[in-house]
Amino acid sequence: MKTKKWLFMILIIVAFPSFLYSGVLDYRIIKKQDISFANIQRIVYRVVLEVKAIPTEQDMKNTAQQIWQKDLQKWDEFTVFMYLPDMDMNYSAYCVAEINKDGLIKLRIQQNSLYETKWEPKKEQPKNTPINTEKLKDYYVSIKPEILSNRRVKVYIETNFPDGTNMLLTIERHKYLKGKEELYSGQIYDEYFTVKESGFERIVTIDDSEWYNEHLRLVKALPEDIMPIEKISDNINISVLYTAMKEQPEKVTSILGLTGEFVGGKGASRLGKMTVFRESKELNVPFSPDKVEGTILENDSYNYKPNYLLFTIIAGAVVLILIIRAAKKSHKKNNPKLD
């Protein structure tokens, strides 16, 4: 009897880890990158999920947590980039998991990363069904921002896209990196929303601290790869995007088309097989992160403007030194015996 009891206990102990990690996907670790700095231990994992179908969000959460728990004691911050088989790892990952000592804090699925891969959702027109050009229509999106108090902005969007259309709202700030001509962006806010009664409204607090501090950390951790910021715009860019890559209700696809082929207008463009529609508007909200962990801007200035007060003080000191030297030379010339 005791033997059976012990065998039962051993079976539970052996089986418990499998129960704990049920739903964990097989994966291959392709690269580990230690980007620790100061007193913060931080690592980035890039893994390929060994799957034959697109995994569920819960399975990816379980997998990220298992990877993290293997190194639980060592790292303060932990990022896992998860790719599907045959995806190009030089481009966006399908899933990004952000973890700290308390566990998973954010899991982001990037559907657009599947575009032009074998994992791209197939949205083809039925065979032998010609496109009805009479259904082609010019669409518009009007972005009407209003500045409120305490760096809050109310964004009102008016559109003739059909109710039920899923669209993406993003708010970014443009930046230039030292030695680079390209324009880069720091993301402040993003949200998928659904058009209702020909519009959408959201109040957003313009907080630059997350993207700014993230760039600061990367500059410290990877100084040879990530350039410091040279200039930051005082304008924010508010953008609205429609793409047929985003899953749409059947009533919407019947109007816009499976690939957005019936979407026309100034903001429409064809991207491969899909139509995208983008509208954007700039608004002046000066850069001012709430929580700055340091400075990665030259001259300790957010927008790289020269420090004229400091320049004036230095110039005055130089002039004073020159005057003193000239006075000493004049004194020696008039009193040669003092030498």
C-alpha cells in the first residue's frame, strides 16, 4: 500500500511541470542579446516558434513566460521576439513579449508582419467573379484634434468609411538621429478602433517618456548600433490607417472588398495585393517627457537648440581674459625695470 502511495506521489511530481506549462509551444532560440546598462540587467531573446499553424495568444504568453522563468533570477527586464517559421528575422516579429520581475507586462501581436509571407491570411476574390468597378468609391478621413489642459489632446475622427470598419490610430513624434538623414518616429500612442456613427473620439495624454527613455537605454546598451538623438520635432503626428490586412466584419468587406479593392480617394494606395488608406495631421505639442532617465540629446536641450546663455557667459569670460592679458603686457612695456 505504501509503495503504491509513493508511486502516486512520484507520478504527480513528474507530471506537475507538464501541467504547469501546458500550452507551451516548441521553439528554437536563435539569438540572445544582453543589453544591460547601469544597474539594470536586460536581455533580448529572438526565437522561432515551431508551429504549423498560427498560434493562439495564450500559447504565446505561456511560451514567453516559460522562457523568462528559466532565467528568472538574473534579469530585471526581459524581451522576447517571436517569429513564425520561414519569417525573415531582419524584419518585424509576429509577437513581442515584454517582461519584468513581476511577470508579463505587455504582449503585442503584429499582424502586419505576416504580409507577403506564407502566413499571410488569404483573401482572394472568388474565381470568375469580375471586380465591380461601380462599387469603387472615394473615401475620406478627417482628423480634428483639440488641445486640452495638462498635455491632453482630444482627437475626433470623422469619416465616410462604413460603420464597423476597424482602423488604427497612432500618435508619433518625429526625430532625427545624429549622422542620419532619415526621419524616425517615437511612438506615443496606438489603438485599433471601430468606426461608429461615422466617427470616433479619444482623449490622449501626450507622454513622450516611454519612447524617449527606451531610446536612451538602447543608446547606452548598443552605442555602436543606435545613434543619439540630434533633433526632436515640437509637433506630433496623428495618423489613421485602414488596411485590408486587419480583419474586417463581413458587412464591411462586402462594401470595401476583401482586399480593399473598392477603396478610393486621396489617401488610398495599393500595397501589393492590398489597399491601404492613410490620413495624418500634425499638431504643435512641444516635446517634454514626464520622466526622463537621462539625456541623449547634445547640449542638454530637447530640441537641440543652442544654449545662448551658456555661450554668452563663455564669450564674456574669454573677452575678460584677453583684456587682462593685454593690460599685463601694457604694464610690462611701460615699466621695463620690473622685469
